[in-house]
Amino acid sequence: MNGNIDLRTLILNLRPDLREKLGFARAENADAFLAWLVTNGVKEYKSLHDDPGFLSALQAPLNRRDHGLTQLQYLVWLARPDVQSIFSLPDQKVAFFQWFYTHGLEEHGYWPLLSKQEKQYVLNLPEPWRSRIQTAILQKLEPAESRIPFTQRPFGVNVVGYAFGQLGIGEDARMAARSLLAAKVPMTIVNFPPGSDIPQNDQSMAAHVSEDGQFAFNIFCMTAEENGRYYAERGRSQFLDRYNIGYWPWELSRWPAEWEMLLDLVDEVWVSTQHTYNALAPVCSKPLHVMPMAVESGSIRRFTSRKQARKHFCLPERAKLFCFSFDLKSSIDRKNPQACVDAFLDAFPKENFSSETVGLVIKIHKPTKPNRTWKQLKQLAAVDKRIHIIENTLPRPDILALYKACDCFISLHRAEGFGRGLAEALQLGLHVIATGYSGNVDFCQSPHADLVNYRLIKLKKRQYPHSEGQVWADPDINHAAELMRRFVLKKHANRHHHAWPEFSAVAVGQRYKTRLETIYNEQIRTLTDR
């Protein structure tokens, strides 16, 4: 990795509360932001402890002021109104120095932020301060990690991601791990929790989770932004002496300008679709490869019959069922469930199609906070018993069983990085109807997939992260309705029985293995020749 990443800008990008509410991005508040970093940020972001740019800024003398403090000393004073009330500057500068190198150091553990000269000064303090401070330092410091060169690391992969997270990108990490296992590539999963509002109950790969990864490769199965958060919070240790691969998703057609700096965290980037490749290629100077992800349905919950499965999910026995599944945290505007409802109502007027003939199943995770659009959809479903809402977080085997109990998966999304739900539906033998735009187009070229016409429209301000200057699809509702009607009225509209070999863990794992072996041999040869 490149050690020149601008950590202060990264933290501001990760924390809109600091940037917008506290105004730390404004030039006049630069000192206030630095003061926050040394008093609060160092507790949250481990990378600050050894970031060269940050440490250099803190240890520089403040020539523009007449009190002779270092930047770090001044920022601590600035961040502590209680300290300001006791030590006025410059009159009580000497007393403040004494407090800073004794009580202040003991309270806050600024040891990693001190210069070599300051550390030597502290170690030469008289007793009892020397022993007290040394004890405080030892309690706060983590043992230094012994460096193991890449050439001495075993071939294998540390998959860094949401090991237990019940969301699409968590499944991406787990499937990457399964693919490596299928190809007999040594691997472990390094868990990085996605946040307290995300269910984390998928234990399917728990046996492979470890605290850190000692293999030669890291594959970060998360967004580039989350990759940045991992670096900021965990520090550099997991990145050092390894070949770092960002396996990054992105849904829109242009790579966010704010994320370009994150390319310095990795040596190579993998993307799952041509759509994401096209977004990233214009700004990426690192090796960039399309690596489709694995999609398998082996963990599906088994029912004795389709009738039993539908009964379990409280669905009509004989109706042709369309299904759609999404997570409100993935943006309701992007997933666009309203379009699915509109197309369904257009295709099947109530007076002609009863609840025993057709149905629309919408599955979401139970919302953690109110959402006006979702509330309106639920109100509509309440007066049309053909629309079935499943508002619950289901185990993965149950989600796959729900899909299989239906006939057609519909997704009128505005943009998809990959489209795992669509790929899973195809694997299960369902027909799919989907917007003919973005990542899903790579694998929706088959007789079992109908692509919906669309037009590109500009995103509204703040409609999606990094939306400025971006476009996405506006699917044609009339065309979608026509395709839905055609599917129901076809006499041969039964499920196909076709496994898609390109989605298998074995095939995907072999692609991973081939690329990893090429990199490993090149790195060993290059590093050995130095």
C-alpha cells in the first residue's frame, strides 16, 4: 500500500457529522479539527498513531504564536476549556508544560504522538511521575507487531469483510471465502463489523474467522469507503507486507471523486461486473480485473413440496408469484420497489386477476427507522391482498426457499453493482425480469431473463451517496408490465432446470487461484531479486 494517503481528509469523508455539523472541513476551523483528532480521534482511529503526515503536523513548532508551544501542545490546550481556565497563555506556559507532560499524558495517552525528544524528556522525569507515566503508557500501548516480509508469508488469503453480516455485501465476503476453499486456497476471514444497525447472525462461516490474517494476500470484500474506514480504525498493520486487493462494489456509472484517494490503500482492484469496471477504469492506475462473484443455492431450506413452502410463507398455493427482495439500507430510491408495484398493478387489473391468479411478494429486512416511501407501499398492500409483504430478517436458507417458492424474480432497479438476488433467482430456476442496465446485464443474457427498457436520468441532489453529476436508469413501467403479463399468460412459463456453471464456487475460486498464483510468483521473483 502507498503510505501517502491523506488521513485527515479520509476521516472527514468518513464522518459527515464532523464535516457538516461541526464545520471542520472549513479552513477557519482547521485547528478545531486537529484538536478533535488529538483528543477524540486518536481513540477512534488507530491509524493516527503512526501516520507520518499527522505526526509531523503535531510536532511542528507554532511560529505564528508567541507562546512557544508545539502544535500538539496547543491543540490539547485548545480542546480543553477546563485546562484553558487554569493555564492562561503565555503567562502560565511553564505550568502548562508540567501539566501536559504529567497529568495530560497520563490521562490521554499521547505517547505515540510525541517527538523523540519529548519522549526522552518524559522518560527522564523524576519519581513518582516517571513510574506513573510509564505504567499509564504500558496500559494504553499495544505490543508492536513483528514484521514478516511478504516472501516469508504463506500463500493464502485473508478475506476482510462482514463475516456475520446479514446483507448482500456480507454474503459477497462469505462467498469469496467459499470460492477460495473450493479451489483449495488457504484462507481465513477477518471480521469487520458493519455497524450496530445491521443484523449479524449469519454463522455459516464462523469456523473460518480469525482475529487477524497472516497470509500473503488481503482481499477486502467491502466498499472502497469501508476499506478506508477499516484502515482508519484498525491502522496499517493488516496492510503491511501483504498484497492488498480491493474487491469493491459500486452501482453508479462514475467512480466517486472522494474515493479516488482510497486506491492508495491497495495494490490491485477486483470488480464483479463490467459496469463497475467501466466506472473505475478512467481513474484507476492499479491493475483492474473483472472477477464475477460466486452464487450458489446449496444452503437452501428444504420443503417436501412447493405447496408446503408457500404455506410456510403464507402465500397462495396456485398463483403465479413475482418476488422482489431488498434492504432499505441499500437505498429505496436505487432499488425502486415502487416501480415493481406500479408494473404489477398495470399488468394485472384487480377486476381481471384475483389473488389466486397472481401475486407480488416483497421481502425486506425489518426497518430500524421510519421510511415514508416504504410506509406508502405497505398502505397500498393493505388494500390489495395480492401484494404480500414479508418484513423480517430471515436466515439465508429461508430467503432462498422463499425465492424458490415463487415463479419470477423482478427487479426494476435504477442501478446495480452486481445484482445478487437476480443471480440467485436464476440459479434456483426462476425466470427474471430486470432493468436492462448496470451490473446484472453481464449475466441476464439468456432465454430465462427479460430486460426492461429504460432511459437514463440525472440523480437528484443527495438522492444517493456521491450523486452529483451521476445518472441512473428510469425503467419503462409499461414495458415491465407487458413482460409480466407475457410471463403469466405463457403456457410454458414454468421454471427452467439449469445450473449456471460460471456462478459456481469451484469456477470462481479457480479464477481467483489463477490470478493469485500469478501475482505471488511475480512478487516473490521481484522481491527476491532486490
